[in-house]
Amino acid sequence: MSVVVGLWAGLTPKLTGVDISPRKVYRLEYYDVSPLLRLLLYRDMESPSFVRLYRRDSEALMGESSVVDLWINGQLYWYLDPPISSVRVGRDIVFRNVPPECTDCPRMTDAQVMP
């Protein structure tokens, strides 16, 4: 039984953080890859991680990034005002064509775009 638990723990990614969009419509979840995958596949990365984007009201998964190195590479940008409509994490992760949080809202400030 302990072997199964150990294997499960070695293969499970770890949730390391959550960010909510400025108007509280979207949620980003940050995960570190599992310890076993880090040893086998991502030894050359300092912080092998991936990000999931969810819509909060329906809990719908809108996208998942590939594994990237987020070490000194995790600045978040909520570009949710048309025409851009994307979410960017660092230089490697971009979720494109994200629906606007609302249609008649005032434009977001720089502090909201880059928290």
C-alpha cells in the first residue's frame, strides 16, 4: 500500500498558487510538475511548471499550458480588454482569444493588467 501512495505522490503535480482576474471572472492555477517527472524529464529546468485557466462561474477549464520554466519568468498580464483578449504568464505562456470579462466595463488600469 505504501508503494502505491508513494508512486501517487511522485506522479501528482503540486498546486503552488492561484490568481483571480481583475473582475473575478477567470482563475489561473499554477502547478509544479510532479517530483518524478521533474527527475526524469525536466532536470534542466529550475522551476518546471504549467498553468491552467478556468472560468470561475462554471469551473470550465479553458486551457492548460505546456510545461515551461517559470523561474524568473512568471509575470502575469491580464489583457482582457478587446481587441487583445489574452492572458499571459511570463514570456512562454499565452492563452489567446479569452472572452472579455464584460462588454460595457471601463478599460482596465495598468495596475489591473499587470498586478
